[in-house]
Amino acid sequence: MWSDLKYAIADRLFCAEMDDAFRMGVQHGAEFATRNISFQMNLKNKDLTKAQQIGYDKALTALQGAKEIIQDGTGAQVR
């Protein structure tokens, strides 16, 4: 009960600030995850067979599409 009251008061007083903090957290999390995945993908492009290279190229294409979706959905800077 006490915690519900604390959250109700905080929601009333700091609603906009909490919404901004949530959006910022989502944006930074999306940037971190996307950059980390991109970095790991760039490390893996060594000594691949032809079939592995084809799969790798398709994965990079999918990653580019995902980056655009993430940027549009969160505003994250993931280029």
C-alpha cells in the first residue's frame, strides 16, 4: 500500500520526467545492442567458405534492415 502511494505521488509529480527517462533508456539500449551486434558481425568476416560468405552477406543485409527499423522505432542513432 505504501509503495503504491509513493508511485502514485511520483507519477503525478514527475510523469513527464519519467517518460523522458524511459524513452532515453530505450534509445540508449537500442544503440548499444545494435552497435554491439554490428561490431561482432564485422569481426566474423575472415576465412569464410563461399556458402558461409553468402549467409554472412544475407545476415548483413538483414542487419541493415533491422537498423533502419530500430532507428525509426526508437530514434536511436545506429548507422
